[in-house]
Amino acid sequence: MSNQVFKTDGAKITVFPDGPDWDGVKTATVGAFSCKTPESGAEVLNQAIAFIRAQGIRQILGPMDGDTWHSYRGVVQSDGSPAFLLEPRDSISELEVLKAAGFTQISGYFSARVPLAQTAQTVPPESAAFTIETWDGSDPEKLFDQVFELSCEAFSKNAFYKPISRDAFMAMYMPMVGVLKRELIFFARRPDGTLAGFLFGTPNYAEGPKPSSAILKTYASLEHGAGQHLAYAFHKAALAEGYDIAIHALIHDDNLSGLRSAAEHADVFRRYGLFGLKLDG
């Protein structure tokens, strides 16, 4: 079933009928939502809901562009600081339209910042299960191929997970190669050379060509302790590269990495929500 776009003069929304499961039940998602007024937003949202109901689907997630591999979540609380690179944009007005239609928040996330001078003060305990290395900058397709395989395994138990094809994954990430900084990309490898974890950091180019902050954007691990070692390596490298601030980006409220961010005394500056609606009948 193909995606459907609904729009008026002042609003636009896309329905993605083949969304991830929510509580084991098929959903549709609504995303790419923008509106100039609550009234125009409510109009296109009502059209989207009517379409979803006509497909026999009774659960809706939003804002979400089809799945968690793509853009999802909306800003629910902010200190007003500028958006960082690849962050969901301020969407409080659209979220109010969703809430007025009966959507309720079902999952929460946050971003926090911390001065790099105060991070990574404690070296993680050594482990024989893996070693940490930086990316050498070569063969990006091989890099993302390994990341794809590990991501599918590491994220498969997450709520709202939906599988993605290798080709779709590569189409999303290969265009990012030009902005990657290899000094901020790390791998945890087992003694046999297989990948046990990865961390992608990136300069916050939303600040301009010479940013003062670096973003801990995505990491995943399959070995106990690998995440802590990867984060330590990132903080240490970012400080050595001359960045002042680390941004711990888009962390789930219940994620272990949230506890680590708090342990670094990181300051939460943005909160995000994913919302859901269960239709009657």
C-alpha cells in the first residue's frame, strides 16, 4: 500500500500505511506534518485518520515518517537553544493538533549537553571481549554494510522496530559520507575481528563550518560494556579535536545511555515525544 499525502492551503501530512507494530498490532504512521494554523492542521489530520480507518487499520503513530529509521518524534519541551544537526525541528504546534485529536504520548526522549572538559574523567574497566578502534576513513560502503548488520541485530528488540532492507539503509546513509569525520567514528571489535559495537559522532555543522560542539549521534553494541567504552573514546577524541561541548542526542528516557549521560552531569535542553492513537471500532 503506497503512502498518501493530504494537503490544504495551510497544511500538509503524509500517511505511511505500513508502519511498525505497536503492542503487537499493525499501525499506520503520520509524518511530514506541517500546518500554519490549528484549523488547517486538524483538517488534513482528519482526512488522514479517515483514510487510515478505511484501510482497516486501528492504530496510528506520529510524528513518524514510516519507521524509526527515518524521522520521528516531535519536540515537547525546549530551552530555546538552536536545533543541532539532524535534530527533529520544533513541532509543538503540530503536536498540539495531534493531541487535540486524541493522540497521547507513548514514548519519551531527550537531548543533553555537557562540557567535554568534565566528561570521561573515569576510564572504563578493561575488557578482553573487545577493543576500541577508530575508522580509518577507507571503504565507506563496507563500513555501512557492517553497521547495517549490527544495527538490525542491536535494535531488533526496541519498541516500534521495523526491519529495513540493506539497499534502503545504504540509500539513507551513503550520502552522509561527505560530512563524516573519521576521528569521531569508533568500533568495538571482538578478538576474532567481528563487530561488537559502533558509535557515530559528528561535528554539529548546524553551528557553521567550525562548530564548537560534537554530537554523539548513534551507537549500538552487542557486548556488555562496549557502549561505555565507545562513549569514553568519543568524549576523549572530541576534546582532543578542539570541541568544547558534547551533545548526547535523542536518547530514550529508559535507555542505559540516559543513565550514563546523567552520570556525566549533562544538562537536558530538549525533550521529544512519540504519540499514538487507538481508533474505536
